[in-house]
Amino acid sequence: MKYLRAKPGGEYPGRRLEKDWSCTLNIQINGNHRSFPDWTDSVELSELIETLELKGDRIAVEHNGEIAPRTAWASIQVQTGDKLEIVHFVGGGFA
């Protein structure tokens, strides 16, 4: 069965679209469902963080309920169904 993808902001006229979720990485980030069609199986956590344009030195990541040490990000595989919690560190103070 061939699956068609809708163009951003629209659909193909006169065709029923079926999304092939098995060919898209689907995860949960901070309670929100996110889909990444460029990845089909899994992705390294470090690559995902880079794709999300997050500054690695200013965040902490929990992967499926476990704190993900920054030194292990390149070896942690994020797969469909995984849950991530990402916390940003914010600096500040009184002048």
C-alpha cells in the first residue's frame, strides 16, 4: 500500500490520505506529542537535541523516567513511544 503525505498546509485534492505512522518517529516531549518524519526507527539523543536547536550546555534531559547524562547523549537511542522531559536552565539575578 502506498502512503501519500499532505503538503504543508493542505491535502491532495480528491484523495484520502492515510498516514503511515510506522515510518515516522513519534515521541513525547514535555507531555506534547511530536512526529519526526525524517527518522523512521530511532535517533541518537544528541542528534535530536541538535535538530530541536537546543543548547546542550543549558538543558537537562530525562529519557523514559531516567536522567540522561550529557556524556551519554550520543549513545542513547530515542525510539517511537519514548518520553522525554527537557528542562532549560535560565540564569539571572539582581544587578
